[in-house]
Amino acid sequence: MKVFITRIISEQGRRLLEEAGVEIMEWKEQRPLSRDELIANCLQCDALLSVSTRLDADFFDACSHLKVIALHSVGFDHVDIAAATSLNIPVGNTPGVLSTATADTAFLLMLATSRKAFYLHKTIEKGEWGFFEPTANLGIELRAKTLGVYGLGKIGLEMARCCKAAFGMKIIYHNRTRNQEAEQELNAKWLPFEDLLQQSDVITVHTALTPETEGKFGRTAFNLMKSTAIFINTARGAIHQEEDLIKALEEGEIWGAGLDVTNPEPMRSNHPLLNMPNVAVLPHIGSATQETRASMSELAARNVIAALKGLQIPFPVNPEVYTRGL
């Protein structure tokens, strides 16, 4: 049995596949696959281990023979799950292993934004570190402030724990369902969305991209936030509307923003957000630690191995493929 992998992955995942007797075809060029290249390689294989590759209905029509799609990610908004399910192709993801790493990235962005760290680093490179002015380039402190979590799942909970432990921040959140663990452990308080916006000193986004959340943070949302608030997004770029975010920052509707995700990705090098003093942008590195990427490769490999053995994959996002017709 053979798997096509769309990027070079960590050795741990490769080793699991090889020990299971799975032959590996791997895309090693430092450029994205074209649609034709992706399909041509998949036609030679029984499984696809996909890293950051968009898979739409046309792809599934061309590659309906695949026994599994193993995603090297938690998110699956870039995959037409309905098309895969209609062909009884299980799609697996890598849940649970990147919560801490992504929360750490959100915490980093929050702190860097609050002290204008990225912007001030650039002033050193430009030779502008000169005369000291006591009232210039001031940041804001985070201790005892209010953290508002939009999407208090595993990642949001880790972020809330960090903020509570480091800065004694009050935790409020908005979910479709209540998070009893967070309420008991952190005294977190559920609020309606509008109240979350109005009461938070920092808004941190940790929700999935869905029709409900797409564009959720636009002009209306930013208008409701405090003029001293920081907006953090480490989830998906399409959850915020970038032009509205720029206007909100320029007009002082909010104080700052920290982004690990943009729309589109990659962000262009002359984007106005990159030159704002109170903005910090990272190139989608939320899960980029050696430990997390190794674990992600292992989970993706386990999904491939199970499917090629004719077993139910351990981490399906469309488990209904196993119950259809029963």
C-alpha cells in the first residue's frame, strides 16, 4: 500500500508508516503542488497525507479511489468533507496535540502587542534607537485585566490558564455551549457575544472557521470593543475582516492586534498591518514546535495505517462513513 505526502513531515510519522509497511511518496519541492500534480500523484497511491492542501469536490471526483485522507492539522475547513463522505472516504485530523503550542503563540502575541515589541525591534534595525523620551512608545500592562475568549475549547482553555497564572486576568468567554471545566477551574464566566466584546481588555479567538464565524470580527464587532482593547487571532484569518481591522486600529477603535493567521495567507510584504506600532504578525506558526509537529505527524500516520489495514481510523472528522447503510 502506498501513501502520498504533500510536504516533508517529521521523522516520527515517517517511521510509523515505514514500520507498518506503507510505501511513501513525498513531495519535496519548495513550492505548492499544482492541482494536476496533486491528482497525478494521488492516482498512484492508496492514501493521501495532506499538509495545507485544499481538497475540493473536483479533487474527490478525480481521486475517488483513495482509502483515506489524513490531514496534518486539526482544522479541516480547507477540505470538502461532504464530498469525501459521499464517496465513503474517511478524513482524519490531529486533535489535541497542538493546544499548548498554539496557546503559547497567542500568549506571545498578546504580550508582544501590549509592549509594541515587533515594531520597536524594527526601530533598532533602522538605526532609530536614539534619544530617550519617557512618554514615547508606551505599551499597556496586562495584570488584572479581563481576557475574553471567543471559542473556549482546548486551545482557548490553555490560553486562559496562562493568562490567569501569569497576570491574574479575569476570564470571560463566549461559546455555543458552556465550558464547565473552565468555569470551575478558572472561575470563567459565559457572556453573550456583544457583552464579551464590551467587557474584554483582550479578545483572543480560538474557534473553528464555520459559516457562523466567518467574518465575525468586522466593523460592528470592533466598534463594540474598548478603545484600549487588544485583538488576538490564532485560529483562522477569515474569522476577522482585515480591512475593518485596519480601520479600527487607524481610527483608535481598538488599541492593538496580534495575528498568527491572515486572509489571505501568506500576507503580502507591504501590508499596512506590518508597519503599525501596536500590531504583531506571525506567519501561522501556532503549532511550530518540534514536539507538536512530531505528534501531528504520528497522528496523521496512524490514520493512514488504520485505513490501509481496513480498520476505522482513530481520529475521524466524518465518522458517519462508518455508519452509513447500517
